[in-house]
Amino acid sequence: MAEEKPHLTVTEQEGVSIVEFSDRKILEELSIHEIEEELSRLVVSKDAINLLLSFQNVEHLSSAALGMLIKLNEQVAQRSGRLKLSDIRPQIYQVFKITRLNKLFDIHASVKEALGAF
């Protein structure tokens, strides 16, 4: 059961909503806003959602996109859900380290590894 959305592909596996980003670059304000809205709708659609964001296709991420992820993390936590990230490229992970967001987010090397951590 895959649901197509403009910026995201959402699949369900083992009780986890797995989100893959369609965009290679998440830089533009409008795209980030649309992604944020899509993710928010997903989060509020379920109580205590288990959400996994796969960055497998993403090559560039803006600071505004990081801010959107922080808000998403808070939204998931408020609804007693769990958020994990996976497949973050080394150059993007460096930004997570510099901003100390690697301490805030539960980051895994692969979707498979992250699924095992739920």
C-alpha cells in the first residue's frame, strides 16, 4: 500500500510509516512548507505514530529543512509517537553533527536498521 504525494512517498511496514523524499534537494521555502504540511497531516492521522524518514534520495538539505524536522520531532513527541531518521548522506550528517541535531534525532544507517530499532 503506497500512497503517492508530491514530495513524499509513504509506505507502511511493520506498523511503521516509512517516508521517502522524492526531491534530491530540499532547499526551497515553498517545497519545505509543502513537505511540512504533508508530514503534519501524516502525524495527526494516527495516534502514537511510528515514523521513519528515509533520506536515501536527498543530496542537499537547507537550514529551513532542519527547522522543519525539529518541529516535526516535537509534533510526533506530543502525540506519543516515535521518529527515526535513516540513510543520511555523510555531508548532510556533518550538518547534523555541527548543529548537534545528531543528539536530538535517532539516526540509523539504513531503513532496515531503523525498523529494527522501533
